[in-house]
Amino acid sequence: MRYLAVVIVVLTATFSSYSQTYEFGGFIGGANYVGDVGRTNYIAPKTPAFGAIFKWNRSLRHAFRGSITFARIEGDDIDSEETRRKERGYSFSNNILEASLGIELTFWDYKVHSGKPVSAPYLYTGITYFTYDALFKDANDAIEKYDTAGSFAIPMVVGFKATPFNGIAIGMEIGARYTFTDDLDGSFPVKGLKNDETLRFGNINSDDWYVFTGVTIAFTFGRRPCYCNF
């Protein structure tokens, strides 16, 4: 019993001595999609996106990051610069709810506790899981929801963050998600319709993307860090 008490005290002291700085806040911005319907611009925010972000600043150069984001994406062939798509005239909308975990790396030391404003560009990647409306093209060439589905994606984010005021961090970022599904626009139905080749259209060998562009505002808290080698 005495040994257990000693272990608990040592672990508690170790955790406290390496206590890190945390950030919790929100994201707000716009979303766009890249696939088989509508425009093909990679950065063209069209519909709202918002969510929450949590960061654990593990060192001056990296932070573990988690986020939950909701967005609505849309595509309309009328907006495309391709004549073939304009003539086709497909359109759709979809709702995305994603959860993402990964690591954020800064280009130089990001000293939150320096006592003065600091800033740094950063990259973020990890793994994302998201749910969305499973779509298909019906006999009238209308793209409709018939179920819900989920898939994984790889986030590729570039941004710039700063602490203009003590305890507040503000960032701007653009984040593309390469998904492992081609059904965000209904061009490759999944689940019960995945074997019906007559419902497919567009480039069936290329999966869809969606992109978030916006700002983050977070509050920092936690003890002044004593970074370890991890």
C-alpha cells in the first residue's frame, strides 16, 4: 500500500512538472468541394463551416490537435467552366460532420509564454473520420439522399497563427481533405447501391475532396510548460 502511494505521488509530480499549455476555441469559415459536379477550384469557399478545436502544445514546435467540424458543401454544373458539365446540369448538396486528430508543426519556435506577441506559420495533418449524406442520381437526373455513410480522409492544412493578446491565439488556415469516397456528389453510390454501375458518372477512378478556409480563435490555459523530449 505504501509502495502504491509512492508511485501515485511520483506520477503526479512528474505530470505536473511537464504540464503543458492547452488551447481551446472555435473555427469559422467557408467550405467547398472538388469532384465530379460543379467547379474544380481547390480554394473557393462557398458554404459555411464551423467547429471546435483543442490543442495540446507538447513542445515549442509541435502540438497534438483534435477538432470537430460541421459544414455544408454544394456543387452545381452551372458554375463550372467546363462546357460538358454546363450542358449536363447536375447539382447537389451534402452535410459533413468530421472529427480529426493529428499533429500541428510550426516552422519555428512558438513561445506562448514569452510575455510578448508571437506568431508562426504551421502545417497540420493526421486522420479524419466524417459522416455524410449518401447520394445517388435518380431517373430524373436529380441527385438525392438515400442513406447516411461515413469514410476516412487525410487532412492537409497550412496556416498562420499568432497571440496578439495574452491568453488568446488567433489563426488563419486553409485545409484540404482528401477523402476515401467518391460519393459526396452521388457519382459513385455506396452501401446498397454500390454494385449498380448504371448509377455511376464522372471519373470513377478519382475520389472527392473538400476544403475548409477560415479563422480560429482559441484561449490558452495551463501551467508554464517545461517541455520534455516527446
